[in-house]
Amino acid sequence: MIGAVLAVIGVLTTVVVLATRNGGTSTEGSSTKSPVTTRSSQTEVNEAGSPEEQAQLAEADVLLWNGQIIEASERYLAILRSNRSFALAHRQLGIAYYMMTDSNYQAETQLRLAAEAIPDDATTAAFLGKSIYRQQRRQRTTDFAEAEEWLRKAAQLDQTSALPHAFLAELLAASGRRDEARQEAEKALALDPGSSWAQFASGITFGFADEWDRAVDPYTKAVALNPSWPNLYPALIEALRLTGRYHEALEYCVTLQKLGQVYEAEALGDKGFTLKDAGDKQGAIEAFNASLALDDTDNYVHWGLASLLYDEARYEEALPHFQRAVALAPAEPAYHSWLALCLLEMERHDEARTEAKKALELDPANEDAQWVLDQLTAQGRVIGDVAQYRGRKGSSVCSGGYKAQLAEGGANERQI
């Protein structure tokens, strides 16, 4: 069902994008005041739209900020089908995609169209910069220069907005620039302590520093400020899980699942990881299977399920999920090393060697992959020793904060 909803929206978006080369607004904290510029093609863009379109946009915005992301997206698409040059609708559609799970590419596409039409709009620049950053994170790149440029431009365009500072805080934290990240988060909070974006930024800077106890409070405030926004919940659930507050985490999983907006699968996945950490392996397996029944494209959930099956020596069942995780996120070395271990247990040595080598290509310091190769090359070693190694690997790979910091989120990245 979730896939079908996104597929329909995706098809409609493709039609709109292919039919126009113009650009997407009306959002929280918008700073656009100047007339829209024309494109290099000399195609005039009507930023304002007709009175009817403006009214439709306002109605869609109410839906968006009330957390009804899918409904808002459909409204924006309807506006663009009648007026493909309406830059503000492109921007708002991009923001709606941004607030969905795993729709970063669509968000970036719409926001780039908007930015070409309204280059001096701070909100467009901020969301575009953040969308580019999230795409780069998922691709495991470390060069966030373009994203940072857009975010700093947004901060210059509107010096009263907390939004670009909040987004910059996360980018800087991901870059290892922790002091700068905290400064940006503090700027965002000073400008607007009642902003969910600012509170979330404060939380995620603590998360990147593995200070999960300190991350819980700002994450909780972000959710309290906008409880209908599903994109705020996963980070809070993770922080609660990593601090051992499993009951609270599970309660938020239930709330997230009820909110829907294509976050149902993620809510079940988060439930699975919470139950896994709480020691309820069977409950976790059931939650992971339920999540994957709704969305088979979450690499982290595939890994979570596979790791549990592996721990129970159910290697034949674990194997396809390790393989699926690798297929979905081939640049993640941890998945290759886990797959190598599983293949080693199954005595499929050539395949195990291939996966271990791939893990080491991606991460030369991957001890797990090196251990597999050592096992395969050492004379007279007992393959059964893998079972003794499992506990060490299970605690060192995909450890606390992995879901927040792995670009690839996602598994869903714990970012908004």
C-alpha cells in the first residue's frame, strides 16, 4: 500500500517535471519578498499565481504543516498540473517530499526547479541545501560543499530565520565539525526556541557526539511542538532506545504508526530495533517482518532481521536479508562483512571471501572482514570458531547511533 501511494505521486511528479523547466513556496518562515526573476530561457515565472491558485496553495500548506504530507503533495501536484510555472508550488512540493521518508531525490528535484525561479528565497535555499546534504549522505560522500553553500546563502538571505542554522548544525556535525555545529544549533535556538527545526538540530548535534541522554530532551521538545509531523519521531525513538528507555520508545512507535503518512513501515522497523535491544528477539523478528511486508527497501531493517536470524544460527533464513541489505546499500562495508560471516558459516567460502574483500575495499580498517579472510587462509582453522566471534561483531558493527548517522539511512536517517 505504501509503495503504491508513493508510486502514484512519483508518476505525477515525473509528468510535471518533464512538462516544465520552471520552478516551487509558502512555508514556515518564508522570507521571499522580491519579485521573481526570469529564467535564462526567458520563460516568465509567475511566483504569485492566480488568486485561485494562491488559495489552493494556502489550503495545501495547512495540510502540510498539520502533518498530512501525502494529501498536501497531491494538492501541490494538482496545482502544478494546471500551472507548471508556479514556483511556489514546486517549492512546497519539494518540502513535502523532504518530510516524507526516503524521498530525498524527489525533494531535491523540485527544490532545484524552485531555486532557478526564485534564487533569492531563503526557504528554498535552506531546504535545497538540506536535501542535497541528505542525498550526499545516502551516497556516503563526505564532500558537502554544495549543500553548505546553499545553507549559508539561506542564512544570509534571511538573518532572522532559524531554519538555515538548524540545517547547518546537522551538516557540520556530520562533517565532524562539532564545535561549529553546536554554535549553529545555539543560533537557531536563540532565533526561535519554538521551532521544531531548531530543537531537532540541537538534538542531532548531541546524537552525532553519542550524547544520547542530552539528545532526548530537544528531540522530545521538537515532537511536542509539532506532534503531527511524523518525520520528527524516528530520531526521538532512537535516542530513547539507545538510553534504555524502551517503554517510552515503543509508545512513540505506536504513535508514529498511527500517524501514517507512509511512516508505518519505519515505525514497525523502529519497534523491531527497540525490542531487539530490549532482549525480545521473537517480538523483534515479528516487527521486522511486518515492516518489510510494507516496504522491502529498508536496508537497515533487512540487516536487523538478518542479524537476529544469524544469532539463532538460522543462516539460510538470514542470508537473503543480508544479500538484500547489500543490494540496497552496496557502499556500506558493514553489510558486506556480515554477509561474509553468514556465508562462512554456510561453508560457501568463495562467496565469503568475495564479500570480505569488498568490505575491505570500502573500509580497509574493517576488522570483521579481515577476520573472515584470516579464517579462510589459515591452515587447520576450525570454521566453527565463527560462532565465538559473533558476539564481538554484533556489538561493534551497526552499533548505537548507526541509524542516525549511516547515510543511508536509512535505513532511514534520523534527520529531518
